[in-house]
Amino acid sequence: MKPFPRALLLLGLILAAINLRPGITSLAPLIERIAEELALSRSLISLTTALPVLCMGLLAPFAPRLAMRLGLERTIALCLAVIAVALLLRAVGHASVILIGSAVLLGAAIAVAGPLLSGFIKRHFAGRMGSVVGWYSLSMAIGGAGGAVLTIPATQWLANDWTYGLAIWALPAVVGLLLWLFLPNRVEAESEEGGTGLPWRQPRAWLISAFFAIQAGLFYALATWAVARYNEAGLSLMHSNSLFSVSMLMGLPSSFLLPWLAQRFKNRYLLLVGCGLLSSISLAMITFQPTVLPELWAVTIGFGLGGSFALSLVLPLYEAGSPLAVSRWTAMMLCMGYSIACLTPVLTGLARDLAGNYQLPFMVLTGLAVLMTVLAWMMRRGPKSACS
């Protein structure tokens, strides 16, 4: 096969990654308004976040099988097409059925794309995985931050109609799709190591999956309810939105910097512990003293969770030797992780409805951050393959 320019391969990876989060994070700034206009309870409106995450978990194991049938690159292109369609549906989303249905489509596409993008990195960038994962996670952070920061201005620009503010995020998906249609496609032969299934019998796979589940659960709970928590504590809605935007933006430097540091100094597990501690302290302050230095804790929670996510993406790359095997490790991590993580936004909203305030559910989130730190410490005896 004729060599394809590495720069275009990296650009394709970046464009695909940018589209994995805006469909979810764009809902957070508008969630209270949508709930009021559609007369939905907080636990029901949280399904717009929970269902994509559930799909991302349940459908991730099918990603390697689709790649074997269609080819890795064409399958990712198909996922971008589905993301675009799901987001365009939100332009007519003045109904809970359309809003929740688009969330399911979105989650299905992200579920398949995630593991395959890890395999794509292993195939084309095996010699510099740390730096490329940095670009990958940075791009996801940009997409997530963009959804959080730009959705309100976009909504105001588009006749103050929240359906258009959500649907505009189909545009980057269409741009990404156009490039991926031109990338060379290759179908993997099923002769690689690791067999045909996921690594269910590998203890480290379970440990990595548990860590990923907690950090993802914390991210999606905050993406859904952080603005409401700040607002309940007495901060204005504009101030609350700005704090959420800051936390999303802080995922940008940590998403790029920490994978690079992990590769450079071979210390990814120590960095995971540091991110866990930072997240635990930040969540404790948001829980118990949300009006004390809120900008500081918005910065640190964004940096800690952004770094945890970026570093967790690196882990499967060093556990398997081939693109399809890496996809299987990643599929298990995403399957277990997102299947559990999808519960946190719903349970947080339900606990808020039952308790009458957000402090109790945020206390539980703080405890989960501490547990995440413990798991990172347990993983410090890494796999035999070292960072390269």
C-alpha cells in the first residue's frame, strides 16, 4: 500500500477525536432551561448524558468486529456520519423523544469509534504513542470544552433557540467525515495475538477498566450537574457557567502535557496518583465550600480529571502488541467503564431530587475520587512493556 502522509493521518485522528464529546458537554449549559421547557425531572433529563455513556459502554465490544468487516478507517468514517446525523436531529428536538433518541445514536457512534481510534494510533504511530495520544486526548478536550463554552453563544446567535445551539455541533463531524473518507482503508486479518474476544481473564484489564469507570463517571456527573451545584450554592448562573467552562478548558493542557510527561519520564502511574489526589481535594471543596476560591478548584478539577482521562487512554497501548489487540483492550476498558459511568449523572440527579440539594451526591462523588486514587496506586506495578 502506498504510504499516506503522516500529517494527514494525524489530522484525521484530531478531527475524529474533536467530535467525541461536544454532543454530550453541549447539554450542560442548557440542561436546566431544557428541563423547564420540556417539563422534565432532573433524573429524566440526565438521560441525555447517561444514555450516550451507556451506549459507549455496551457497544464498545462490537468495534473490533466491525473493523474486521469494514476496515478500521471506514468504520470510523461511518461513526462520524452517525454523529453528524444524531446532532442534526437535535435541530428539531423540541421533544424529549427526539432529544433522548439522538443521545442513543450519539453514544452508539462514539462507542465504536473510541476503541478503533486507539488501534489507529497503534497502527500508524507505534514509535511515538505518548505524544500522539497527547494530541488525541487534547483534541477530545478541545471538543468537550468547545461544547461547554460555545453552546450558549451559539444558541444566542441562532435566535436563542437551544435546539439550533445543540445541532450546530454537527458541522465539525461533517468536516471530519470528509477527510476520513479519503484515508486509506485496511481490513485486519484475524490472525493477531489475543484471539477474538476481550481480555476478560486479565486482572490488569479489570483494574484499568475500574479506574476508567470512576474517572469517566466523575467527568459526566460534573458535565451534567456542576453548573447546577454552583448555582444552588448562591453563585449566579453566569458565574456558574464560567466556572464550568474553566474546568473544561483546563482539560486542554493536562490532556496534552501528561501523556507527554508519562512517555518522557516513564511515570504514568505516579502521574495517575497525582491526578487522583488533585481531583479528590477539588471535589471536596466543591462539595463543602463551593464559594471559597471557586475559580481555583474549577482549574484543579479540570486539570485532574483531564489528566486522568488522557493517561487512561495510554494504558491499553502498552498492554497489547497489535492494532486490533489494542482495540480489544480499549473496548473492554470502555465497555466496563462507560457502562458503570453512565449511572453517575442519573444517580446524582436522583439523589438531588430526593435530598433536596446537591451536597449529598457530591459527597459520594468525592469518595469515588479517593477510590480512583487508590486504584491508580495499585496499578503502579505496570505491564512488562515499558513506555517507548
